[in-house]
Amino acid sequence: MTIRTRFAPSPTGYLHIGGARTALFSWLHARKHGGIFILRIEDTDLERSTAESVDAILQGMTWLGLEYDEGPFFQTHRFPRYQEVIDRMLNEGTAYHCYCTRERLEALRNEQMARKEKPRYDGKCRHGVANPPSDIPPVVRFRNPQEGAVVVEDLIRGRVAFQNSELDDLIIARSDGTPTYNFTVVVDDMDMGVSHVIRGDDHLNNTPRQMNMLTALGHAPPVYAHVPMILGSDGSRLSKRHGAVSVMQYRDEGYLPEALLNYLVRLGWSNGDQEVFTLDELLQLFDVSKVHTSAAAFNPDKLLWLNQHYLKTSDPQHVAHHLSYHLGKLDIDPSSGPLLTDVIVAQRERAKTLVEMAAASAFFYRDFPAYEAKDADSHLKPEALAVLSDVRDRLSTLTDWSAEAIHAVVHAVADGHGLKLGKIAQPLRVAVAGRAVSPPIDQTLVLLGREKTLARLERAIEYIRSRMPA
């Protein structure tokens, strides 16, 4: 049997962390077993579904690299198929028309709650209506079995039983003819041959109803795995203040997609004490049945640590692909300066995010508007004038613009002035970078190039002169 999984978001918002983890688990399960991963857009909520949300979901999936084999399928394109199945169920007696008014149902609910009973439909129209009212458009309800139990053999939670007597006859088509969520999911999973449904455990109560409908349609239910929710670091429900934001916001904040994927897979699943996984390792090791039954807590510090790890260890060419986006956000064309991969190698030990790396690397590609005031006050003092002038003069005659040659010049200046290397490197760093933090000074000047280095040294010399007493 070919494993077929699906990710089925509703386009009523962005792709968030919980949805991305569900998509990742479904994708990994399909890939591990040589199966098919399907993307389905459940857009039957016509009032809340938007094209912008669809675009946000597709963009998030693409950025994460969760490529799908089939789809995206849109439920709104399948309304004729849903109607066909509803007609079949009505003809076969597994569904029926219900004419109960909203007022009757609300009164029924209030009576049941007053008796401390679970609110549920009482089956008034289950056996037919003698004289159907012509002025009330009926809904269609599924005729749920009233005896026995539905057993979900959940891959994560184990065996979960639901008594049919506790399940009422849910509505599968509204009075305007539009199908409801639980029904469309059933038809889609049946038609698309979904073998495994991996989704959040907030759907667990829907599962027995969906299984009963599939059985009524003569189709074997898929295997289910209900993933526990993600909590905030304080143990409360995950919200925006914890990090429950759009996946693309993590892109905008400077995270690499593989760092986020690595973090998400560890939210509820583990392989011993291993923290960092390559994609090949995940495809070999991931087992959805080993997902923990308890909720996972979101830890932004752990995600940041992972991101820094990937910045330091990933192929610079790969990092460059993502860093160029952030430089573009700063209106920097990376072709106007040193090779991006060389800049990444120079900067990757000290940056935690691509946003930090882009900001710290901007001086390689364009002149900075002003010196950092504190750093200029500390290092661009009158006593630095002779040192910077000497460095400028020596570098201007340097024929070999290499790290080794530049290093030798800086050392020679330090020796000539009887100073420690830091007394030379820091004023030089502020002069060329605008601040007292940069990669090693010889590496910085190599990347900056002769022309920009000499121009910025001249600028710093004039800056010091302009601040000296007349």
C-alpha cells in the first residue's frame, strides 16, 4: 500500500507554527515511506477564507521546503462532488433532511444543559417528517449509528473508544446547500486515497464521526495520529507573545528554514538526546508513533540557538541565498561589494540571525552615514591620527592586498608606534566599519577592498582633524 498523507489548512490566516509542525510530520511520514504528500486547502468557510491567506500558506510551505506531490486542491472547486455524495447518502438512507428551526434547537440545547446533559440533537427528524414544511429549507444530517462504539487506533494516543450513543446526527449540509467541514473532509480523504491522517489533537472528537461516515460510504477509514498541542514557555496556550506567529515572520526575523524545521520536529518528538538533525537523518529516524502524548512547550531561546548553529555550519552558498533577501530589505545590492559567501564566512561566528548578519555586513557594500558615537569617542581621538595616517600611507603602497600582507602592515605600525595591536586595530575598525565590531581587521580590509579602505581612512583622518582644537 502506498502511504498517502495530507496537510489541509484553512485559509483564514497565515501558516502558523502549529500548522507548520503538522505539515512537517505529515511530509516526513510520506517521504520516509516513499509515499505521497497532498496539499488541500479547506476553504469552505467562504466568509473567512481569503486569497491572501492561501498565498501565505503556499509561501510558507515553499520557504520551508515542504514540497507537495499533489495539489493544492481547493474544496470550493469540489462542491458538485460533495452534492453527489450527499444525494447518494440521502438515497441510501445514511443521511436525512432535518426541518428543525434554529429556535427549536436552541430551546432543546437550553433544556439539556439545565438538566446537566450533554447538548446534542434529539433525532426528531431522523425517521422522517410526515408533512415537511415548505417554508423551511432543511439541513442534511448524517444518520449516525446509535449502538456500539467507534474505536480509534491512534498511532500516538493508542486505543481511544467513543460510544455511538454519545455522538449525535451532525449536519453535513447547511440549509443553503453548502457542505460542512466534517463532511467535506470525509469525501476528500476518501477520494484522495488518504491512508494516514496526522493532525492536531483538537480534531480527535471529530474522528469518530468521520470514521462512521466513511464506513457508511463503504470506505475503510485511514490511520489517525493526533498530535498534542504546542504550549507557550509559561505552560499556557501558545499565542503571539510566545511566538505563535506566521512562519514567514521567522523568515523576516532572520531564521533559516532548516533551523525552524529542526526546532519544530523536536517539539514533541525526540531521538535520545540528539538536538540537531540533517534532513537525511530525519527521513531515517522520524517515527510518528514516537511523538509524545503530552503537549510540547515552545522555547524561543532554543530556536535561536539552533539558528546560530545552522548559520555557522551550513554551506555559505546556501546561507547567501537567504542573506541576499535581508540585504535587499536594506536596499543593498550584494553584487556591489565582496562575494556574499566570503562575507558569510567572516561574519557567521558572531551572528545569531540573518537580520543581524545583514546589518553587521552593510558597511561592506555602502558607506555608513555616521560613526557610532560611543565608538568614535573612544577610538577616533587625536592620538589615533598619527596611527591611522601611518596605516593609510603604508596600505596605499601595498601591492599584495591579502590578509597576510595587511596583517603585516598593521603589526609594523603597532611596533613602530610602540603600541599593542588593539590600539591600532580598534581605531582602524571604527574608521572603516563605523563601529568597533567587525571580523578580524585584516579579513575586514580584504573584503572591503583597497579603494573603500583608503577612502574611509581618509574620512576618519579628516574627522579627527575636524574635532581637534584649532
